[in-house]
Amino acid sequence: MNIDEHYLETLKNLHITLKESFDNYLESNIDINSLEYSKALINRMKQYYRTQYDNKEFLEKRYITNGADFFTEQLLFFIKIYLKKNNSDLIAISEKQIIAKRGAIRPDISIWKNNEVVAIIECKTQLGWNRHKWEIDFNEREKKLHKVFKNANAYLVVLTGENWGGFEENDLLGEKYFCLLKDKWITNYETENDIFIAIEKLLSKLK
């Protein structure tokens, strides 16, 4: 018996499970007027980080595996679910240059209609490393976007504001900036009452 067989099969099944989950959501009654999208996204991130902390302890690692790519992937998953369930003509894509040109921005997620970008979404697990400069950086990316697609919208989604003070009382919260958890780390999430800005507010703008 191959001692790695079970582990390899588990890795293989992640893709199969992802596809099954996608189909199950398409057949479900998930509703943008509730917090179902937000809760599902947060619970996936909570389990991801729990697993990473377990791996860190077992392998005696100094740091956990970064969750930024997984966060982008899971947000993309639920955006695709939302668009598909609403028979939208929009398409959500990750890490695609907005134009085939050197130096063009490559948003975490971009929303397309035919060959036009209608929105970009930048995803961050938190902004502690860049707490004083994040808005400058975001505005620069938005300027580059508008040079090519002047009517496109730019959004920023942050998983938690727990370790950097959050957006405080920014007037653009819920319009351009979205922060799922205000003052809790993801593994401490308990109920929907912990949700600060629901992801449903972003989804409703993708028209």
C-alpha cells in the first residue's frame, strides 16, 4: 500500500468537492436578502485558518500559510454563484490583466461584460501591514483602471479590521469598502451578529 495514497486522494477530492459545492449552491435557495453569502464565506475562512493553525502547531512552523489567495478564491466562488443564479451576463475572473499591456493592473477579481471591465475587487485578509497607506495604493489602482475603463467601479474587500483599527468611520464603507468583521479575528467568529459589513452589499452592486 502506498502510504501517501490517502493524503493524495484527499488533495484530489478538494477539487471534486469544490465543484459539488458549486452545484449544490446553484440548486439552493441562498438569498442575497439574508446573510447567507457572508456566513458561508466567513465559515470557509474560519475553517481554513483553524486548519492552518493546527498545521503550524504540528509541524512547528513559525508562520501559517498565507490565507490571502484562499480568501480571493472563495470570494470569487460566491460571486460566480450569485451571478449565475441571477442569470447575469457578467463574468467574474481572477488575476486577469485588464488589458494585454505591460504594466496593466491585474486585479484580484475583475467583473467583465463582453470585453469591458465593469468592476474590479481587491481582496485583503487584513491591512495591518499597510494601515497608513492602503487608501493611497487603492486610489492609484483605481486611476489606472479608469485610464482604460473610465466607468468601471473599484471595490476593496477586507476580511477583518481586528489588528489595524479598521476603516473607522469612513464614508465609503458599504459603498466602495467592505469589511466583513470589525474587531474579531476570523477564528473567533461565532454568529451573524459579528458581521460588520455584509458581502451581500457588494454583490448587489454587480449589475
